[in-house]
Amino acid sequence: MKEVTVCSKCGCRDIDYLGKGKCFCRNCNEEVEARDIYIATPQERLRNKVYATGNKWAIENFNATHNW
């Protein structure tokens, strides 16, 4: 997963990280707390969909064809 820091008030990524959990948000025009979010890659989203089916053979096939 990819970790991205966003504004905790509006959720935009257009920020300057100031350290110690603070950032200056250009959208809000104020200093607010920063928040880290995790974004799944397309491969992780596909893996989660396959695992959610519960189909044993689909999971085995996915694991055999994708090197993690």
C-alpha cells in the first residue's frame, strides 16, 4: 500500500508538511493536523476481490500466477 499524507480537515493532498503531525493546507489556508491514509495499488485491490469470493481455486490460481 502507498502511504499519503492529507489534510485532516478537508482531505486534500495540496499541503506543506510542517512536522510533528502538523501541515499547512493550501485549500483551507490554515495550519491543521496531518493525517496519513493508505491507498491500495491495483494489484492489491484485485487480490482483495479474489480473496473476498472465498473461491479456493481462484485464490490458488491467483497465488500461483502473481509473485508477491
